Amino acid sequence: MSHDGTISRTDIERPAIERPDSVYFFGTCLVDLFYPEAGMAGMELLKAQGVRVVFPQGQSCCGQPAYNSGYREEALKVARAQLDYFPGDWPIVVPSGSCAGMMSKHWPDLFKGEPDEARACQVASRVWELTQFLVQVLKVKFEDQGPPVKITWHASCHAQREMGVTDEPKALLRQLANVELVELQREKECCGFGGTFAVRHPEISAAMVGDKVADIENTGAKAVVSGDCGCLMNISGALEGGKKPVRGVHIAQFLKERTHG
Amino acid sequence: MGETSINFAKASSAALQDQQLRGNFRRAMDGLMSKRAVQFADTAEWNGVRTLGASVRLRALSKLPELLEKLEANCTKNGIQVHWASTTDEANAIVLSIMQRVNAKLVVKGKSMVSEEMHLNAFLEKHGIESLESDLGEYIVQLDEAMPSHIIMPAIHMNTKQIAHLFKQKIKEAEYTEDVAQLTDLARRVLRKKFATADVGISGVNMAVAETGTLCLVENEGNGRMSTTVPPVHIAVMGLEKVVEKLEDVPPVISLLTRSATAQPITTYVNMISSPRKEGEKDGPNEIHLVILDNGRSGIYADEELRNTLRCIRCGACMNHCPVYTKVGGHAYQAPYPGPIGSILMPQVEGLEKRGELPHACTMCNACVEICPVKIPIVEIMGRLRSEAVHPGDAVKGAGSHASKAEAMVWKGWSMTYASPLAYQFATALLAKLGNAAPASLPLLKEWTNVRSKPRFASRTLHALAREKGIPDV
Ligand code: SF4
């Protein structure tokens, strides 16, 4: 993000880097508790490209829940605790645009004026969203091994607007020969999760996810794929709650299923 | 929350029940978004003009006090009388005293959000002065005794049928019709009569040029032009941030403003007002007054991060693109400025005690930031205000007023757990084992499960799986 805090695609694009021997994997707290199979799939996708994956067991959370709720000191404490676990200068790959955005865009502000500011900025500069890393750095080529299926893609707000990840996930999905990707009419519109927003304003959030579900149903897709577990929990929760025959799946897991059988 | 605090949740809940209203907003905002996208289809041009627009506003703010002095000096030189008001009460009193001096009974108003901020109509009415909105949307809202629901399109919450009923009910000579041209014509006839007899015209200001002492006003209907030229006295009201340095700053800002607001390359009228009627001129008021309102703005200006709020050119694009605004409509915010900009401006102007809920009326999706033509970091300011609301401080009025011991404890406990690997692994292992036993009736979970299934904890965490699969730790 530029110094005045605004977003433009040129700010977001990561400088190209060489394919590294090793990467760190930052699992995120939601993946850890609710979608560990998506996390495992993400690591396996990386390993399948010949990259060594390190999962520091000391990691927990990027601090975003507290940060967005106005509790910055608490967020700082948790973010600071992460710094020790990524000492090598390898890229840090995150299977969530939202947490990647927190680490790479907000940590520099969060740590401003703190003794470990430089260190936090150094860590932040090594953060990549998973699909962004697969496309831009590893330049993966997938071969589809699954049966024909029609799916749609939900773009997470922070992936697209904080990390600048817009085309990468769709480019990956389009590599899959038997997968028909139908785009949502309101692909870029927020699903209404917003961390604590969903419980602070449950009715508005319900209306938002309601629109999202209707949009998904209109595509006739069998699955909605997303790169963010917050969105996924919200959207697939609403699909299930409304007894809709569409499943929500994390992109890492979907890619893994299609390519490794 | 204080007694006077505004309940956004309650108001939005009512709005969500109203299917008609939801349909009106969804359709209107979808239309505005797609029309705007066409205007800025060229990304390079958008980036260029946006950077220019933002830099004009930033430069103006960087020397705000100096530019305001210059504006006053040049306006005065041009014969425009400048008045300063630090509160809305003061601004209202200034307007009233001018009216009383010229014995005004009838005022026609062009569209002005600052006058909404001042609740000027109600104030004038209390003092026996009739104040008539002349912008069609504002006129409709005034007839309906409501507030504008959008800063550019005040009556966007209503459809033609509703307006037709309103006119029939409130305008004596009205026949019921749903024909838009006839409705517009009817309003025009009512308003034209009033223009001729009004004693004073009131307008807002889109930009005031310091270097030349010129007031710029953009509009589409010609009513603004009538309000500022027909009555013998013109009073313009503006927030103190509306100043720009030079005449050449005006075109890029207008271009961004009109394209972002209504997707027009330019509006029908761009009025540049630089002096009262001079000898030999055929029209124009004999007196022009400029009321410059502070109302908390100098406090906002004092804080470097919050100051960015004052960049706003009031185009309304952030509302049009806000998924929350689109669902609940402008009235749910119960503020003259709704939507994303209102959610950061209102708490700063009126204090967090009263408006502390507004920074939470947001999922932080950043759609507004992406669209704002002057690059205001709206969501960052939103986050800052959330933090101010729970921590005592003096940057924003009412800082700390939403502090809740229970909430603070929760976050403290959270940070202690999440900052310690041992505590974290213990807690997550416990949740993985027992979390699914939590009843759906628990607070928070209950809200969540109203429309969604309960989130299911996996039986083993990612940490555990990674260990089992022998993924290296260092
Ligand atoms: S904040 Fe930006 S988008 Fe919103 S009204 Fe102001 S200038 Fe327009």
C-alpha cells in the first residue's frame, strides 16, 4: 500500500522472485481449526512442485481479528509472537488472501515506531498468497484428472483488493481441462463475512450472503471455490443452512483433488 | 453507548424487512456502478486523473489555514462577504441574521449537504422563514418530510410510484400520474413560482478557489443557477475543507466528481461565482455571503491520518459501491452523510458517543477504497476509529466511550492465548476435541446459525496433521 493508504494494482504487484528451495507455510487460525485439510492440500501442492515446505509449529494467527476490532495492542502482541518463527529469508506462503493482506499490508503500520518494526517489515515483504505464489513464482501447470464438473469462483475482498490477486486463481482453475468455470455476476462483491461483522450485524450479513448464494445458484455450478476460509465458512454455511446442493471448497483442496486423484 | 447514540443496527433491520426499499437500492446502485465503470474504462486514464485529483486535494489540505485566509481575502476583494462558523448553531445564526436584516420570508435552496448537516430548514422554519428545496430530489425528500438517503441522489430510495403518490398527496394542483416527465414538470412549475418571489437563495459549494476567490457549483437542473442568481441575496455555505489552491485545480476535480457521481463526463451547469452583480450587469444577486463551517473539521485536520477524511469531494461513489449501503439504504445511517464516507465523517464531527456504531457498519471489503476518486483510505480510518472508540484518548471526540470491560477481557485473553505457542496448541487441541459440542444457542453462535450451519471444528488441527505427516518445523 502506498504511504497515503490507498490501493492500486501497481502498488500491490510483488516484485518477481526466483523459485526458492524452501518456503514457509503460514496456516492461519481458521484453517488450523476448521479447514486443516485445505492447509495440508496447500502444502502438498507446493511440495509437488519440488519445493521444501516448512511449517513452524509455533505459529498461530496474524492478529487480524483484534486489529479490525480496534484492539491494536492485542493484535501487536500476537503478530509479534509470529516473528520468531520465520527466521530464514524464504517466502511465506499463506492460503488466505485476508491473512496475507494483514501480514503484508497492515503489519508495517501495526509495528510502526516499535523496536521490531524493521523485522516485521522484512517478514511482511516475504508474504505471498498461495495462488499468487503458484502462478507468479512457481509457474505451475496442472493436469486435470477429475470428472467433468461445473464450478464457480468467489473472489475474497482482501485477496483482490489488498493482495492484488484477481486473475491468478481463475487462471489455475482454467488449467483444469474438465472443469467448467462459470463466473459469478457479482464476483467482486463482499459475501458479508467481515470477521466480527457477521455477528455484530447478523441481519445485514445474512442479506449479503443471501445475495451471494443466489448468485451462486444462478450459475448452476456444483461447487463454489474460494481462497479464503472466512468467506468459505460464511458461504458454505449459508448454502448448507439453506439446504442448497452446492458445496463450498477451498481452492487448494480443489486443485489437490483434481490433480492427485 | 450513550443515550443519544444512534442505533444503526435497529434502523438497518427495519430497512432489511422492506423488500421494496431493498429492490429500489439494488437496482439503482447496480445501474450507477455499471454506468460509472464505462466512464473509467480506460485504467491508465483513471489512474492518472485519480492521482492528479488526490494530489490537488492533498496539496490543498497541506496548506489549509493559509488557503482559507487567501480565500477570505480574495472573496472580500471581490465583494463576497465571508463569515466563519465554528459550530452548526453559529452557522445557522449567521444565516438567520442575514435573513432578518433583509426581512426575508422565503428562501429557495439549491442542493447543499452542509445545510443538511446544519439542519437549516428546520431551524429556519422555527424562525418563521419558509425554506424550499429546489433540487428535484431534495424537493421530493422535503415534501416527504424525510432526510436525503444519498448525498448525490437524495430521493434514490423512492420509486416513481411512491413519488407519484407523494405529489398527489402534498401538491394541491397535482393530478395522479406516474409519468416522469409530467411529475418533473409539475415540480418545476411549483418551484418556478417560488424563485420569482424568494428573498434569499442558499447554495452549497463544490469547490472554492483560494487564488481567485471563486465559488464553483456543479448541477444538472438549473435550480442551483436560479437559486444563486434570481433572489437579491445569495448565501453559500461550505465546509472549510472545500478550498482548492488554484483555478487550474478545478477541472480534474470536476471531471472526477461528475464521472464518479452520476457517470456524466460533465454536468449541465458549472457555475463559477466570483462577485455580486456589478454595475451594468443584467443578473446576479446584489449581495453574496459565504459561510465557512468548521463543525469539528479543524480537529480532524489536526490529526495527520484522520485528515485524509477531508479530501472528500462528496461524489457518493463509495456509497454506490458499498455492499452494506446497498442492502440497508441511506436512512439506516440516520446521518446527513451515509455510507462509507458518512461512517468515518460522522463520528469525527459529532463524536464517538453518538456515532461510534458507524465505523462498524462495514465488512472492510475495501470496495469504497478501490473506487474513491481521491484515494481516501476509508477502511484504514474506519479501523482507527474502531480503535479510538475503545481507548481513551483525545484525537477524536468521545474516544473510549465504547470501551466495554467484557470485550476488552475477551481480547486480552485472546492475545495471551495466541501469543504463546503452548497455550495456543492447548486451546486449539481442546477446541478440536470439544468445540463441536457447543450448543447453537450460545450468543454469537446463535446469530451466526440463524441462516448458516454451525461451523465444524476439524478433529485434528493443521498443527497436528503437519506433525503427523512429518512436515519440517524449521
Ligand atoms: S469518500 Fe471518496 S468516494 Fe466517497 S464521497 Fe468522498 S470522494 Fe467520493
